[in-house]
Amino acid sequence: MQRRNFITGTAAAALASGILSKTVIDEIAPAKQFYNHYLLFWLKKDLTAQEVANFPQFFEELGKLPYLKSIHYGGPANSSPRKVLDNSFSYNVVMTFDSLEDLETYGKLPKHLEIVKKYSVYWDKMQVHDSVLK
């Protein structure tokens, strides 16, 4: 393990100094990929202010489950309007997993299913986007 760390560190230093190309580095120490689980939620229009205020607890509960590496959630940014921009959603969440197996196991956990059922009454629409990232 120490030898691999030394080789990787030396290669990174060589890359920084311009001696090695990124292709060579990727062959020595390939970039670790992870799985991104991105969800968009459109909350029901007739929710009370208290229900809207309670909705982020959904993400807090999901964040306590095993297999999940990280979770970040929020609402649409006040971005300048653009033709390609869709800020019609109420909330979004980004979750990361080490493997597709972890993501799929997480989605089948009884506690996950229980939490989703509990909060699904809050939204009219949900979209899920899964991707592999480096």
C-alpha cells in the first residue's frame, strides 16, 4: 500500500510539473467513480406552511440510513432566467454512493421505503436521475 501511495504521489507531482500526461496518471491510479442519485420534487400547492417547513426532515431521515456516502439538499437558486433553466421544482437532493449495488440496496431498505411512503403525500411529482461520475 505504501509503495502504491508513493507511486501515485510521485506521478501526481510529475503531472503537476508537466513531466507526465493525465493519461499516464489515469493508468497508474484510475479515477475512482461514484454513483450520483439526483432527485427533484414538486411539492403540492395546497400544503400548509408547517408542512412545507417540515418537508426537509425527509432528507434528514434519509441521510441517516446506511450505504449513503453523502447527501445535500435545497431548493432552486435565484439564477438569472435562461432558456435552458428550469427552476420549477420545490426541492432537490443529491446523494452519492460508492457503488451501484449500494445505491440499489439503499433503495430497497425497509426503513427507506417507510420514509418515502411517509413523505410521498407532500409531492405531486418526483424525478430521479442516476449517473456514474468520476
